[in-house]
Amino acid sequence: MLPSVLAPLAALPPSAASLTEACGPADRAGIICVTVYQVTDNAALARLADMVLARPAKIAFILLLAFVISRLVRRTIRRFTSSMRDGKVQRRLSSLRAPRALATSEELPTLRRTQRAETLGALLKSIASFVIWVTAGLMALGTLGINLAPLIAGAGIVGVAVGFGAQNLVRDFLSGIFMLLEDQYGVGDVIDVGEATGTVEGVGLRTTRVRDVDGILWHVPNGEIRRVGNKSQGWSRALLDIEVAYSNDIPTAMRVIKQAADELWHDDEAFSPLILEEPEVWGVEELGPNGVRVRLVVKTRPLEQWKVARELRARIKAAFDREGVKLPVAAQTVVLQSPEELPATGDGEHDELAAPADGGGEPRRPPTRGSGARGGRGSKR
């Protein structure tokens, strides 16, 4: 192989070739090639020195520089993800948001911050390494004199083909990246993504794992999520519609409800830390068929609204019993018919039922044929 490489070099006249013929244009001539040519005045020896010493040195320098840059970038990304895991980035971003929304917001859970930081860190490291080493490889190939235009064109065609063939996969990855960057949800949140509603157990670049109340684990592709409702980010709200009978005094019922909620907020050591603001009775929400619905709202810590609501229902029921506030009773209408009002069927059934059993006395009453709206007079044809 060495003779085939040196053959074109030996064809050059040792002393007749100019510097341009030996080392190429002045703006691209290597220092080693120029130095050897000036010392020896031999074009073949200068070109051989450039090939053996200069080009490998350039490639080694390019690779070393790429390695150093890669290490620095990865170290920077690692520090960034560590600050995300510690909550520093979250606090800085929180200072840019509405102060009222953050006044009572607790920090993201450690597990959620850790997974989000690790996912973003792995993504950024992969992208940085790919860009750095691909650029270094192209520069090394250019140093060897290889024409890069066909390679770049071929890579572009392959990229277009892959993009068309894996559109759903690319869409899932892009959606996952933006979900992580925007912090739409994380591990431990309760979300509603349409088909699945439950607790987030894992967030990846391609899919999100959600476990519903029945214990079913849903794997939802990120590209299929058109909208997401986060029920546990920042703060939550326990909403109760308490129905009382029409015979009650509405202001009294509202006072009893407010008193029970305030006692839970102030006096209970287990539930007081879970309630962020004073409970509010918004008033009459609806006039139902059986009673009046009064709405109570309580602002709570994330994922604690259901626990607080269950305790409030028990305490409000006890307060109603103590203060004499009545709960509504479902009203039912039953319509009874006499034998004369029943429709005639022509088979003598009603006559037989209405006739006395022994030929005398009161006739037996027939059994009721219906109740409610279907058994009334409106049922006659």
C-alpha cells in the first residue's frame, strides 16, 4: 500500500515543483509541508511530511478538542440538572409567575423533580454529544481531503425518509420534550388526559404512564395527548354541594356549614395543615326537586382535596344533627286506581277480581296495576 501512496509523490520533480504544486494553495498549505519544502526544496518529501505528520496531527487536535468540549458541555448539563433536582431552578421560575398562585404552592415532590431532571439531562447530553462528534467527524474527513457534499446530501435524504416513515415517533418525542420543558405534569400528579384519568407513575420522552383508580396502568403516547388537566399542581380545591330540605332556614344552614368547616381548619391538628385558606360558603347553588344545594369550597394542598372533603361531609352531618338542620327526603308519587278506572280488556279479568268470593259482602279490591306516572289516569288508551 505504501508504494501506491508514494507513487504519485515520486512523479513530481524534486526541485522543479513550486510551493503551490507541493503544498497546494497558499491559504490551505500546511505549516509542516511549507517548512519541509523550504528546507529540502523537495515537493515529494514535503507532501509526504504533510500526509504523515500534519493531517494526523490535525485530526488528533480535532478529536481532542471535541472531547474537551463534550466534557465541558456534559458537566454544565449535569450541574443544571442537579440544580433542578434540588429545586433551585423551580424557585427561580416561580418568581416569574403570578404571586397569588404561588403563595400557597408547595415545592414539587422530590421524585418528580428527580425524574424530570434525569430525563432532561439524558436528552440534552445525547443531543450535545451527537452534534459535537458528528461535527468533529465531518471536520476530520474534510482534513483527509474527502468531499463532504455527497455525504451531507445523502444524510439529508436519509433524514427526510426517516422523518416520513416515523412521523408518529417523532411527534411523540417532540411532545414529550415540550411537556417536560413546560412542566405540564410530573410523577405523582393526578391528571386527566381524556381516555385515562389517574396518578402519573412515569414520564418519558415517548409515553406517559398513568394508573387509574381501578389499578389499570395506561401507557399514553405523548403525541396522542391533545389536552391534559392537572388536578394536583400548585394547589387543589375541595368542592361540596350540600343539599338541605326546603323547610330549613337557609342562613342557619349556611352558618352551620361554615362553622363546621372553620372548626376543621382551626382546631384539627391533622387537617389544619392541609387547608391553605379560610373555607368559603358561596351560597345557594341550585334549587333541586328535593332540597336546596349550598356550595362550600376549601382550598387545600395538592392531592388532599378528597381527604378533606370526606372529613367535611362527616362533620357537617354531625353538625346538622346537633343543630336540627334537616336533610331532604326524596319525594315519590304513587297513584292508586279503583276497579272502575282500570281499562277493560274483554276477558272478564277485572269482573272476576271485583266479584265477592262467596257471593255476598264487599267485592275484593283488585291489586294495584301501576304506580307513578305510568299508573295514573294518563295510562288509559
